[in-house]
Amino acid sequence: MTVELWNSVASSLEHIGAAAEAAEEAGWTGISVTDSQNLAVDCFAVLLLAAKATTRLGLCTGVNSPGIRHPAVTACAIATLQRLSGGRAIVGIGRGDSAHAHVGRAPARVAAFERYIKVVQDYLSGRKVAFDELTFDERMASTIDTLELGDTPSDSHLTWLREDDVKVPVEVACSGPKVIAAAARHADRVMFALGADPERIAWGIEHALEARRQAGLPGDGIKFGAYVNLACHTDLSVARKLVGNAIATYARFSVMHGAKTTPLSGIEKSAVADLNRSFDMREHHNSELLPAEFVDKFAVVGSPEVCIPRLQAIAATGISKITIVGARDYTNADALEAEKILARDVLPEFVD
């Protein structure tokens, strides 16, 4: 069984160097950093510091949002990190959650989001993008032809890319069938935000493969991964508490607009039914605790003896990457202890 294990870490200028060094030493494949401009420092600055502190650790945005950056800016930033890190960067893209909410916007519409993914791929592949494909916000400025200049660019591309630059892989976070299909058509890896149930992840994989079949694309031309809320601790109540806020964020993606978009069991349906209404986007967490039964099913919580087989079952679905989303708190003693247990007792089971 070959699966990459990545760790989602807090965006901290003060702690990222030590955290990245520790992650590399422990054997993590890479780290992922949140991009939410009003709630955390810039993700690209954080990943650059992580790159300088390490030599092999993968570096991923988890995830960039289309509503706050033009696709050319996203591509330029991650391609710059790719060159500076020696080819260790991955760009993760999602429809937008807190990053959009804090500028007064909902998640991107699916059709526009799919166009955004495609254009980012074009930029990172060195392809030229027609200006007609860049109408992501026409209200901000008029077209360049209104300036009546002597000469202007006829298209858009990253002119500074070199032939020896390693192309940045594009990952897309998704939960509902429409976004899964868009990701399957354009991403290098589809990253499911479906919880820790192997059956639901298998449903996502089949949905993605069917989308590729309908688009005339080969099934072996795409990779799959999953975000998994996880806290490894010998005290189950502590583990549940550590994933409390993060699990609410990820579970809410399945009922983003009031209707469920993924297969949910009875306990899961009732737990997430009113999740949007109880979610506080100002602090990006849920104001009410989710039922323990739901946490135990949607997340991976408990001792190493519980966490290892559950991660193995997820890996057995055919995904090649798992990004662990835990407490992400450098000041919480329980969170630090859970990270230590995870690195010491669980990670070695998945590292060659």
C-alpha cells in the first residue's frame, strides 16, 4: 500500500520553520497550509519559510480560493515557490470558504470554478490564455483596448517560466458531484473532503472516473486524495475535542447550500442538517458541538490502534494521498501531544 501522508499545519510565521523541520524529520511527505487572508498570514510567505527550513518536504496550499486571486496571480505565486523549493510545490484550489466570506462572497459558482482550474493549469503548463477566458470579474476594469496604446499583449501567459521548470501539480478540493466532475476533468489530483468513511470516498472516486469517461479522458490520468480530520490521543474525549472545529468546517461542505450533496447515513444527516445555521464564519468554527457518534464516524479519533487501521482502510480505496487535518494549534498542550503520538506511533506504519 503506497499512500502519501501530508499534515495540515497552522499558518504561522513564528512557528513554521520549526514545524516544517519537525515534519520532515518525522517522515511526513509534505505539509499543507490554509489560505484565508483575513484570518491568517499569507500562505505563500509561510510556505517559502518552510521551503527554506527543509530539503525534501512537499509544500501545498490547502486551499487557494478563486475569488481572492486572479488565476495568473495564483499561478505566478505557486510557480515561484516551485522554482525556489526545487520542485516541491503543489497548488490546492477550492471553491472558497472563509477566504470568500470575509470579503462578502459565497463559494464560487461551479462553472466559473471549472474555468478557473483550467486557466491555472494552462498558466502552469506554459500555455497562452486568451483574454476572453479571463473575464472573472469584469466590473473591476475596462479591457486594455480602451487605452489605445501603440502595442499591447495579445494573450496572457507566464513569460518567465523556463523549460527546465517542473510543472506544478494542481489539486482540487471537492465534496459534491458537480465539483468532483470539474476536478476530474482538469486537476492532476482530486482531493475529496468527504470525511473518513471509505465507502463515501469510493463513491467520490467512481463519480470522478465517470466524469472522465464522459469527457473522453483516460481513467489512469488522474490521482485521488482525501482530507481527513484526525486526532490521535489515548483519551478519546480529548481526541474528539481536538477535531471539533475542523470537523464542522469539513462536514459543512456536504450541505453548503442547505441540501446534502454526498451520501450520508442517518446519524450524519441529522448531525449536519442545521450545520450551516450554527456555523460562525467570523471565527471559522461551529458554535455547537457535534454528536460524539458523528465525530467518531466522520473523523478518525482515538489511540494509534484505532487510527492506523482506519487510515489503512481509507488508503485501500485507491487514493494516493491523505492530508491530515488536526487541531493546528501550537499553543495547546493536548494538540501538541496528539501530534507527537501521530508522528511517533502512526506515521511509521505508512513510511517506507
